[in-house]
Amino acid sequence: MAAKATPNEQQILDWLASQRGAMLELLETLVNTDSGSYDKAGVDAVGAHIRKFLEDRGIATGLTPDAKFGDAIDATVGASGGSNRPILLMGHRDTVFPKGEPTRRPFKIENGMAHGPGVSDMKAGLVMNCFILAALQKFGGAGAPVTALFTGDEEIGSPFSRAVIERFARSARAVFNSEPGRAIGMAVTGRKGGVFMRFSITGKAAHSGANFEAGISAINELAHKTLALHALSKPKEGITLNVGVVSGGQTVNTVAPWAKGEVDLRFITPAQRAATMAEVEKIMATSYVPGTSAQLEISGEFLPLVEGEDGKALFDHYAAQLKALGNEPSSIFTGGCADSGFAAATGAPTICAVGPVGGKGHTPEEFMDVETLVPRAQALALAILRLPA
């Protein structure tokens, strides 16, 4: 190692190395537990497994309940209070998959890769955070309290958890979000923001054969609006709009009285968001097919992770630990959104994707590189132990 580990650090590194089998056991349990974002019971079942793991190791857990979405769980190792602000670890328990997906595609390991719904996005990161807390509880050594936050609705924009994340992040000295790593030495220091929207269009029904001209087609209006929204995309500037879901109409022989769509807007800066949303609202207010009307609502939103000087310094610190463990560090920007944007917006230095390496999230081909589970846990543990006061 480039920087010689202290006896305490070495104890933690060695213990984490010895826990590979136990990490995979917990990962299998979490992956094989249904936890789609709208499946509160399933998301809370994953939470129950996490709470049991922590409490069996003497780590108390707290709960911020919600009636609709998965409860937020927090756990802290080390004494709180005073001016010694905590280090915050983050992760989400929900996945994008429908109920029953773990039964159809249960956890498995093939050719060194773990597979299953949510295996890298982001149940492996949850396992990593659990074992880091357990190591710190067992051996101590952190210069500040370490809090892990396990939320349950990130995949739909954290409608409940955003306020919880912001509350914990405001008091944090540093935030590490354990989304999947892109490569063994990589972390994410910048992410796009995103706005998820729904729009509905009202037209007028008419018999498409006997009374065609009396109808006002909401589907035709949707087509015009879809093309106009797409035209707002400026990929080279980081702005994209995607109408990803559409539906409408009554029967094949009826002029469509209604239609609706869902739009995903991605952007880099708040100024881009403001300017693009103004154009979106103009499109919604325009009736390309006379007689139609439209309504727009925002169904979810992520803030961008904008790299500032504090965030760069935090990455440099984390990168030094990766290098100490023999990896070549690098940072990347990604168009994907995550809860790290909410944390960074509070002013807390934040980096993302410090979890085990994985890819192809949100698909049946999702994977996690088993050989990165321990090294990424060791790198994050060292970053916590060596974080300057």
C-alpha cells in the first residue's frame, strides 16, 4: 500500500476481506426479496433484513416511517453530538422490477458475476455499507460518527425520502452514495438532474366512419407534442427529452377523445432546467390540433450532482485510498440521476458510485462483479478512517 495502514486500519481491512462469504449471503437475501418502488411491504422487508443484520451486531437503527413508500432507516456508529459532524453513507432499497421478478430470476453467480434484480442497483452497495458499519462498530477508529441511510423510493425520484436525505445531509461533513461503481477505480463526481412528467390531452370522440369530421383527435395532438418535445433535445449541451410512455384512444373506429404520455427531461445545470421547462410549458399550452387541451404535471424530480471544490476534494481523498489499495482512480460524469444530487444541493461534499462495480441496471442482464465487493468496501472504509478533521 502507498500509505501504510495503521494497526486499526489493518484490522478493518483484514476483517472485511474475511467477510466475503457473509457479504454474498446477505446480498442473496436482499436480491431475492421483492422491492419494487411501489411495493412498500417488499421494500420494508428488505429493510427488516438490514435492521436485523445491524442490530445483531449491536448497532441501533432508527426509522422514519411513511404510509405509502418504504420507510427510511438510519444507523449510526460512533458518538454523535458536538461539532464533530457525521460522515453519511447512502443507499436505496427499491428496484424498478415488477413483483415476482426474484422468483423468475433469483440470485446466482456465474463466471464471477452476480445476477438478479437489483444486484448492483443497488443492493450490493447496501451490503457494503452494512459491513462497513459492522467493521467500525467492532474495531472503532473513525474520527467522526458514521451514519448510514437506507431509503426506499429512489427509482421514482424519492418523493418521500428526499426530505429525509436533505435532513441528514445538512449536518454531514461528507456524503458517499454507494450506487454501483463503473470500474474498480472509478467514482461519479457529476450527474445530470432529471424531471419526470406526465401530460394528458383531451379531444372529442366521434364515429370514425360516419361522423369523422366531428371528432378532435387527442392522439394526433399527442403526436405533434411528442415531436415538439423531442426537438427541444440538445444532446451536445447535455439536454435530452424522451417521451417514453404513451397511450390513448377508445376504440379503433372512434376518433380518440383522450391521450396521455410520460416525459423524461435530463439536464446538467439548474439554468438549463428552467429554460427547457419554459419551452415544455409552451408546447403544452399550444393546440396543434384545434379544439384539444392539455394538462402537465411533474411526477418526480432529481437534482443534478454538480461538482464543486469540496466535492473535488472529497473525490481526491477517496481516490488516494483507491490508489493505496493498488487501483488507478478516475472520476466520471454520467447522465443518470441519483439521490446524491439531493445531498449535494444542501452544501455537503458528495461523491457517488462508490459501491461495488456493476452494470446493465434496470435490465435482466444486470450484473455485479463479485471480486470488487471487498475491495470497494475496503476503499470506502479507508476513506472514512482517513478523512481529515
